[in-house]
Amino acid sequence: MGMTASTFEQIINTAQDCVFWKDKQRRFVGANQAFLDFYGFESADLLIGKTDEDMGWHSDPEPFRQDELRVLAGESTYKVQGKCMVHGQERDIIASKRPLYGGQGEIIGLVGSFLDITDVMRRKNERELAQAMYTVERLRRYPYFDQLLDEVRLDTMLDSLTGIFTRAYILDFAKALIASGTPFTFTIVDLDNFKYINDTYGHHVGDLVLMNVAKELAECTDGYGVVGRFGGDELLVINLRDRSYEDKKRFFKELYEERRILRKNFIAGGSSLFVTGTSGCASYPEDAGDFDTLFKLIDKTLYRGKDKGRNCYVIYVEEKYGSLEIRDKVRHGVYTVIHQLIARADAARGFEEQLKALMPVLVEELRISYLYYVDAEGVMRSVSDAGMKEDVSDITQVMAEDLYTDSTIEGLRKPCPKLYAALERQKTCAVMMLRMELEGTLYGYLVCAEPRSQRLWQEDECGIMYFLARHLTACMHMHGKKI
């Protein structure tokens, strides 16, 4: 049987490897279905004629460019490990490439294939790095764990990487202490610029940093507290010893200055890093009498620490942060941020270019990690990922008003299954959505998404985004254009 173009296409599209081929200028000529599915493309038309640099798939494209230039000079590569960006997340891949020859034996391009090995690498790293920071004997001193350990194995309570408690068990412990009337101080710790560490030095080094900080926090609080991983690079500390303001200051002085757990030089994999953390804390029952209020207070103090420039701690004091925080933001921050956003929006041409120009301010000032926009037909796209395209037409089910916020996305599961699934694929934990409508015309929606669990949307943040959405809508209305 002769090989036809149709037969070749059927064969190549059954391959599980992502396969692509390029011309001598490293421009894409074609790709198989696995490749398109990996990047979320409906067809190869979106990448044909473009290079990797045009697509923005590598934080450092030079090694990939040099690799392909060697292939175009006649070499072949086999199972070269690297990284690429997919939907705003860095993935580990292993790729092979070889020259493509024409009828006269000349090199006319290259063909390559790769596999996503991110999950394999992470599991390998976890097995290599796994540690357990608590023992049954040490935990029996706490009534909550003493009872729980009769029913649940210890290893199921601990985070597989850091060896401290998982989010569920550290939060349940805090709730149990409140239920029993046991006083304690609750602290949330966020490692500063952790994404930069992962992007620059690799996830393996990031894991080592996280493990080291978790280990030293657990050792430091041994005998009077426990530590848990809230999610990502955020840790929670339950301190049963220190509740007065002066005692909490001494505790943080130990963490930051004496033991240098949250302010240290760290060497890993031949790289030298300066690792810092931002912390916020409040106490039960002095500052709050229930879990939800207490958690909001530690979240507020953490954000205050980030506003102060990170690498610091903030102890909740009602007189200082109960109302002053909002006044400070209004006096020193809100109008400045609005001015910056409007100036950037007005200087850019076209809606998508406006959003790209706005992102640095949104990330730095409002700590909004990801921004998506949904057109009037319900198609969601990403500001940072040109290839992303999702059908979220059921967004209308919850957008009867101009603003929707939630510290989780669970409220979207039933009314908006398409939107919920799309946000879940992007690892979204909290969401703020704004309707863009003017004089009866719907122009679309802005979706602010956070990978951080229980992200609390502050009133000033909502106000700024509402004002921004209205301004962008007015711009489109003036020019008679939709998203």
C-alpha cells in the first residue's frame, strides 16, 4: 500500500508524542494533534509561520534556538530535557529533533517530538526530597491529634514534600482549638518572590527552599506549636505559647533575626539565593472569637506586610489595622493606582494591548496573578497566553450584576459548569469577575483569577477593578468596537 498524505496524517495524529516540523528559518510548518492538544490550539493555523520566540513558549529561548540551529546544520538531538510555558505555567519536557532533507539531499528544515514529563519529575523530586517533621509521640501531647491518631495514619496528615501538616489538618486543628476555647496565635507565612525562584533556578531548587523553611519552622516551634502547608509557598503556624504583643515580637525576632529562618542566604544546586518571607498574625481569643474572623485578620496583616515591601512581619493590632489600613490605602494607594491604570490604558491601542499594558500595575499593586477576558459570545482568552481559548458562555448565569467575587470557585460549579471547568484547568482558587456593559450593549467580562486559596478581595481592590472595567468599556463604546 502506498503512503499518501492522508495516510501520513492519520498515522502522525495517533502518536502520543507531540510532533512538529519547521522550515530552515525555524518557522512552524505543521504539527500533529497531540501537539495542538498540549497547547490548546484548535488548528495548526495559529502557529504556522511562527517561531518559538513568536509564541513566547520559553522564559529563556536562546538554548532552544541554538539547539535547533545545530540540527539545521546536520546534527540530531535525542531526549534533551528542557522547559516550556503552557497556559502561564512552566512544564518539563524531553525533546528529540533531527534534520529534514529535500530531494537533492539538502536540509530543508527539521522535525521534532517531545513529551511532557512534569508530573514524572515532580514525583521523582518528591520521592528524593520527602521528609516527615512530626512523629506520633510528639503529637500525642495535643488532644486533637491524640484522638485523631487512633483513627487516621500520620502519613495521611502530612504534606508529601515538606513533611508538615496538609492544609486540611492544620485548619481543622485551628478550628478544634477554637471549639475547645484554647488560646493560640495564628500566623500565615508567604515566601517572597517564590515564583521567581522556580522560574530562575527550577522547581527542584524551589522545593528545596520550601522544605528547608518548613523543616526549620517545625523545629523552632517544637513543644509549643505545629506548622502546616496552606498551599504552594504559603505556610501556617499555630503557636500555643506566644499571645501578648511583646511575646509575638520576640517570636518573630527569633524567626527573622536569630535563627534566620525567614531571612537567610540559601545555597542549592550550585546557586546562592537570598530567601525571605512575609508574615501576618493574630490571636484567639484576643483578636477574634471565631475561625473565619481570625483567618481574615491574618490574611489582612499578610497583605499589609506585602504593601510594606515584603520581608517583614505584621502583628495584628485593632487600633492600628482595624481601620487605619483602609484609610492608608485610600490616602496613599487607591488614587495613585487608578491614575497609573488609566494612563497606561489610554496610551495603548486596542483592547488586548490595553490589558497587556495594565498587567504590571495589577500584579504589583493589586496582586492579581492572572487576567482573562471573555467576549460577548462567551469565549475566554488570557492576557498572557495567546493560545488559550475557552468556551465559558454560561458566565451569564452568575453575572446579573456588574461585579462577582468569591474566595473559591465552588459557587460556579453548578450554575456555570463550563466556566468552572475552564478556571479549574487554569488552577484558579479565587475569582473576581466584572461585567463590561454600557447603554444596553454587552462588551464582555474581565476575570481576575488567583491560584491562592481563600484570596480575600478587599473593597478597594474591587472598587479599582470596577472603575477600570467601566473605563475600558467606555473606550470601546466610543470607538464602536467590541472585544
